[in-house]
Amino acid sequence: MHPILIELGKLKIYSYGFMLALSFFVGIQIAGRRAENSGVRRETIYDLSIVLILCAVLGSRGLYIITHRNHFHSVLDIIALWQGGATYYGGLILAITGAIIYLRRARVPFFAVADICSPPIALGIFLTRIGCFLSGCCFGKPTAGPLGIVFPHGCPAGYTYPGEAVHPTQLYASLYGLVIFLALLAVEKKKFFEGYTFGVLCVLYGIARFGIDFFRYYEKSAMVGGVLTINQMLSLGLIGTGLFLFVLLSRRRGAAGGARS
């Protein structure tokens, strides 16, 4: 693995930090272009991106620390974001909360912006999980299958399972991020109502994450009743949220159409 992407003297650029920054940059640029095509000011996306970045970083890191407490022994371990270690759901929940508050104050429809940002979010998963793979975090359980990878000792996967092949769940996650990105671009061509693309993202990501977590390694503190992980429980909630949005927003659209007629 390559946790350090570039090293120039004392300057070190970590793979995870670089891919995380790249995902934000690419996502913001794509969302800005999509906003103009959807009647939303590009500046709104740029201003919102500051809120999203702060909330995503704090939320994802915070939930990772809670569910992987044995990995952190000092304040430096906690703030070393560039070395990897983040839980997507923590960032997603806090980012959505921050977006709702910001957009309400800015008087911009939340679901219009959520549809704009949904494909870039999926693309961000694709890019960021590559950083996880290079850093050796967010790894899977041991496997004797052909997809197993032995990580070097100097990374979380390597010192947890020294010399053992494990599922490269980071790459599984990266792949489903790309698949969801392409799926969202396809389904939004037949967009039935505002919030539709966001709802599809919720359902597809929830299903993918729920399935892959059966192959991913977690500490006992991240398990619920010793059966499912916290993230799998959140996945079920996300799937339910997406389905609820389909029902709620489609009814709103039908009611609005009936009122106009």
C-alpha cells in the first residue's frame, strides 16, 4: 500500500488526505455546473460546500472514533485525518443537517440542491475509498478467496491481520460508488419529482453499504447485539428514508398537479 503518496523532505502528502481533498474539489466543480443547468446559482453551491466540508469531516471522523476507540491513544491520533479513518454515515448525517439549516436560511429548496449534489456525492465515494485502500484502513475480514489482499504491517489492516489476506472492502466500496454515480446520471433523465435523484441515492447506497459490511472488519464497539454493525442499522434507516421520500414527494407532486388542474 502507499499511505504516503508524495514525500519531499519533511513534506508528506498522504494518500487518504489527497483523495479526500480531490473528491471534494471534483464534487464541488461538478455540482456547480449541474446547479447552473438546474436554475440554482453556482455561488450557492460554493457557499454550501464550505458547510458540507466542515460537517462531513467532523461527522465522519467523530463516528469513526466512537466505533474504533482502540485505534486512538492521543489527541494527535484523533486529529491526524490525513492518515485515514472516517465513517461515511457520520459525515453524511451531519452534512445533511448542516445543508438543511443553511439552505433554509438562504431560502433555497433543499431537494433541488440534494438532487444536484447526489451524483457528485457518489463520485466522491469512489475517489475517497481509493484513499482508504492506499492507507490500509476500512479493511475487510480474513478471506481465502481470490480477491483477498495481504496488507503491510505498517497500516491498520496489516497490524490487525498480519500476514493474512483480507477482503479489500475499500475497493468494493469504491466500485459501488462508481456504479451508483452512473446509475444516478441514468435515472435522473426520467426524474419524476424534485428529490427523486436524492431518494435513489439513499436507497442504492443503503443497500450497497448494508451488504458490504458483512465482509468488513469492525471492532465489537461497532456492533449492535453482536449481529449487525451500527453502519448497517444506519443503512436500513437510509433505505427507509429514500423509500419514504418517494412516497411523500410523489404525493406532493400529485397534489400540486391536482391543484393546478
